Amino acid sequence: MKDPEVLVIGAGTAGCVVARRVAEQGGKRVMIVEAGPPFPGWPLRVPLASLRLRPWWSWRLESVPQPHLDGRRIPFPMGRVIGGTSSVNAMVAAAGPPADYDAWAAAGNVGWSWADLRPGWERAISGAGTTALSIRRPVHESAFSTAFTRACEEDGLRRIDALTGAEADTCGMFPLFQGPAGRSSAARYLTQVPRGVQLSLRPRTTVRRLIMDGTRAVGIEIGGRRGEAKILASEAVILCAGALQSPHILHKSGIGPAKALAAAGLEVAIDLPGVGQNLQDHAGVPVVVESTLPPPGRPAMWLKSAIEYGLFGTGVMASNCCEAGCFLGKAGMTPDVEVFSHFQTNRHPRSVEFSVVLMHPTSRGTIVPDPDDPWGPPRIDPRILESGKDRSVLNAGVERIRSIIAQPALQRFGLGAEILPGGLSADAFLRGHASAYYHPVGTCRMGTDPLAVVDSRLRVRGTENVWVVDNSIVPTIPAGHTAATALLIGERAADLLTADLGRS
Ligand SMILES: Cc1cc2nc3c(=O)[nH]c(=O)nc-3n(C[C@H](O)[C@H](O)[C@H](O)COP(=O)(O)OP(=O)(O)OC[C@H]3O[C@@H](n4cnc5c(N)ncnc54)[C@H](O)[C@@H]3O)c2cc1C
């Protein structure tokens, strides 16, 4: 293939979508450059295996010490493989409430209401052809998941068929990105590309920075800290490196807050103060309780489970480990808190866990270049639970899950003593055990104000031909799980870019 017209940085959840669509619908010559290796097949397809093997295909990013979490560093194991984080995540397909997307449009982002996004979502999950991801009820439903859902009903929640987070006060089984062959990830967009579509993939290639000529990107530099080679692009560069790395690549390209770039010794090409601001994540805590039953995924069961999975595609190996959950808050409204249940944990040989997660955090973090090592990993400071409101909503969620645990359906299941929070005070529990739940968004925010990084067509302000298409552009984090959000963004961006780049 000749030099590409369009370069896509990162074959992640949104990147795979936009690359495929711009090549296919837009008729462009597209190259997608990805730091990680090709999708390895069964190790990531088999749900339970993929959860255990995830570290092999993940970035080892972590936050700076968090002042409200006893100075702990929080890990961010985002995917580093074709399909990005959708290839290593827990497969939950919960796009959240339409109202949370409508809020993006209400903030001035024309074309980003749920009504605008819905056609792309339907194309992503049920469209005909070779790209549609598969969404289904979990193949495996553990006895614990059934008991949890019953206990939620006994506590007054409404059971629904597919728990997508669209409404508070609901419980049930999550829909999962799972098909007949196991995990269904965005990598699917890059397999079975029709003949004639000019889409090439360059795996195991880390992008160092964009090459800027004034306000125009003419290509990228690849290779670790020093930059070993260049790839030129004649029309556009689309950043899809995820919410932790897209702002970092912009910083290294001289696009960002002039003061912070200068402090790190980086040249300033475009002073854009919002790059790396507005970092948001769904923070949460684990409530852990002793269980008298042996865990279904214990090592003694591995051989039997592997044979069952190999023969029928069923059994505990088909489980994503968090099959059932509930969304709490005012009935009919967007939820405040999500709880997902785990039938076993690593924290205690016989225990179950309830992750209690904040849906609308008000704390905001930052990503800045490290002044001592600007070409190394970014300085990630999510400021988890800085806001008192976040702490009190989470504490209320912990009290509610205790009430659900006390219901007969879970008590019959054989739960014992509470291990966490156990005897800890609410404050000590949050400080010692809260974490990010791996849904970082918002660091190249879409908007119309001076701190916005991209406009509503996702073009980086002040540039002619640089776009961001991933969870960085999210103005406010929706409730639910953010792989669906990235797919929605990828599909919407594909329509915008196909129009803006014009057909060649
Ligand atoms: C452990 C875990 C479990 C999760 N579980 C769920 C879940 O069950 N359901 C859900 O909806 N969400 C889940 N999420 C979150 C969700 O998967 C992500 O929010 C979403 O996939 C992010 O999509 P993205 O396109 O923004 O970025 P990504 O999918 O992360 O894609 C970014 C891509 O860019 C590549 N890249 C980065 N830097 C460079 C560079 N310099 N050069 C070249 N390539 C680069 C990366 O390797 C990656 O492939 C989970 C996340 C984690 C970490």
C-alpha cells in the first residue's frame, strides 16, 4: 500500500471502528498503528482465562499517589492489543441511560444526543455484515448470581431482562459482549475486511508523537523514547489511544497547556489548556463477605471446566465473573450507584464480593507530562474521591448493599461474616480500599468553551486535520460501562469523518 491518506493511532475499541468505517464507507487509504500485538485468539476469547491472563496484554500504567486514598497508587490495566481494552475487559455491555448522552447535547455538543447516537449503536451490535459485535445474556449464570438477583428483588428493586444501567432501581443479569466463540471485541472490525477496502494494520508499533507543520499534522514519529522512523499521512491523523494516552501523545506533539509543556521541556506548537484536564472515572469499593460454599472457579475445577468449555462452550470458563448486578438511585432516573457481584474473589479463599461503584463522580483529575521524564509514561492523577459528595454517595451505596445481603435469598446461600468493610469506619474503608474501576474518560473533552479540546465534530481545536476519537472526548461520564461508550463514539465519528474528509 502507498503512504496512507489517514493514519489512525491505536487499534482500540473506538479506533477499530473508525478505521474500518473511514476505509470502507469513506473510501480512504487508512493505516492503523497499534502498540500491542495482534489479537491472540483463545487466551482472550475464553472469558475466565482472559481475566486471569489480562496482564500479558495490558499497559502497566498507574496513578501518582492519591491523597484521599492513603497515598496509594491506582493501577490502570488498559488493553495493549488489537481491540484495545475491549479485548481484555469484563465484557459487560451496558451503555447507560439515554439521559446521560442527552446531557452532552444539552451542553452544546450538536449531534450527540442519544437519538443521534442510537443508529450507530444499533449498527455496532446488530448491524448486518462483518463488523457487528455480539451481545447476549451471560452463557454462565452461577447460583450466586441467581441468589443475588433474588435478594435485590426482595430488597425492593425491579428485575429487568437486560441490565444496561438505563434506569435506577433495577437489577438482573448484565448483557455481555459474548458470542458463540466467546469474547466479542472491537478486533472484529479488523477481521474479514472486504476486498478492495484499503485498510492496513501495523501492530507492535508505538507512536511517539505527531509531526506538525504549523497547525497541520503531516505524519507521526514511531518508536519508544527516541523516535526511530516516520510515517506520513496526506490527509488526517486520528488519535484513538484512549483517555490516558491520547492527551499524552498530544502533549508530546506540543499541543496542550503551554506552561505544563514548557515545564517538561516540550516545545509548544498549539497552546490548548484543556488537554489532559477533566479526567473522570467510576470510583468504587469492594464489599467482601465470607461464603461457606466452595468457589466454582477454584483450581480443582479447572480441568473439568476446561473440558466442558472445550466441548460445549459452557460452564464457569464461559463466565466473566460478574454476571449479575443492580443500579441504585431514584426509580426511573439515571442511577447514582452500580453494584456488580462476583462469585469468588482473590481476597479470601471462600468469599464473594460486591463492587459498589459511583456512577456520576464529581471529582476531576488530570494527565500531565512528567517534568522529569516527558517521553516516559504520563503523570496520571485521577483525584479519586476528592469530592465529599462522591464519598457520601458511595457510603450510602455500601449501606444499601448491606441491606441486600441481609435478604433471605443471599442468607440461604450461606454467607458468613463481612470481611470488608468489616470493623473499619466508613472513612478508613474508603481511604484504604477505594479504587478506580478502569473507566477513565474525559481528557480531551468535547465542547464549545475555552477548555474544550475537540469540537462537536471531534477535530482538535486550532489544528487543521487532527481528530480524537476515543473515550477522551467524553464531556461527563455516563452511568454504565464505557466500552459501549467508546463504540458509540467510534460509530458516530465514522459518520462525521466520512462527511468531513470527503470521498476520494
Ligand atoms: C480490566 C478492565 C475491565 C473493564 N471492564 C469493562 C466492561 O466489562 N465493560 C465495559 O463496557 N467497559 C469495561 N472496561 C472499560 C472499557 O473497556 C474502556 O473504557 C474502553 O474499551 C476504552 O476504549 P477506547 O477506545 O477509549 O480505548 P482503548 O480500547 O483502550 O484503545 C486504545 C488503544 O490505543 C493503543 N495505544 C495507546 N497508546 C499508543 C501509542 N503510543 N502507540 C500506539 N498505540 C497506542 C492501545 O494499545 C489500545 O489498543 C474495562 C476496563 C478495564 C481496564
